Amino acid sequence: MYAVIKAGGKQQRVKPGDVIEVELMHGQHDDKVTFTPLLVVDDDGKAHVGKELGRATVKAKLVGEHKGEKVKILKYRPKTGYVKRQGHRQMYTLVEIEDVSLGRRAAPKKAEATAEAEPEAAEAPAEAEAPSEVEVTEAGPETAAPAEPEATEEPEQPEGEQAEG
């Protein structure tokens, strides 16, 4: 299983056991880090993208820090005597990927719950099921219909005012 994560403005393809360089992340040695904005997760040949990645996570730990290669910068303008030299070494954090997990949907849990409920329903007497059907029909919209005409009568007036006539 592998995932494509976005860290430090760059995309990296990672799998458990990889050690990658990302731009400097402040933290101590052996701190735990979780990457959640994943772009792609591949689970044994099946790629998951979009909404399926809502619960997917990549767990990692910080291993250390080091400086990258030196980048030399030279600015030069001809015929003016302008020359500017500069160098830069980017700090990187080494991150070891511990686990790539694709959060499972709630559907398998519901299937297990219904499988457990079926044996309980078989053991319950048939009389217990009949009242539940009666309750459903009583709570239907037919019972609410007679209450509506009463509401269309003349509105009540406050106690201080009395109707003339």
C-alpha cells in the first residue's frame, strides 16, 4: 500500500518504512506526525481518490534534521559593474513513514450490527413485533389531518381586549 502526500509544498509517494526529506518541520526527535491531506492511496492495486480519502491517514515519526546541498546564486548585469553572489542551504527534516491506513467506511460495521440483531429478533416472540407496526400507523399523517381545521378558527384575543358583539 502506498500514498501520495503533500508536505512542504511538494508531493511525495510514500509507503511504510520509507524515510523522506521534507522542508523543515519544527519538532523533537521521535515526535509523531500525521499527514491527512492525501492525494491518492493505492490499496493492493486499487487506487482511491476524492471522497474516499476522507479518513485516510499517513502516520510518521520525525527522525532528524539536516541541511541540503548549497545552492549558489549569481546576479550579473553587463556593462554596469553589478555582480551579486549569494548562497543558500535549505534545512530538511527526515521523516520515517510508519503506517499508511485507509479509513474504512461505516457500512461494514452496520452489516455486523444487523447480523447480530437478526439472532436476537429470531429469539424474541412474535407479539413484540405487532405493536411496533401499530405505532407506525398511528404516527402517520392521517392522525395529524383532523387537527388542522381547528387551527383555522378565529384567532384568540389577549385577555385585556374583549371581542365586541
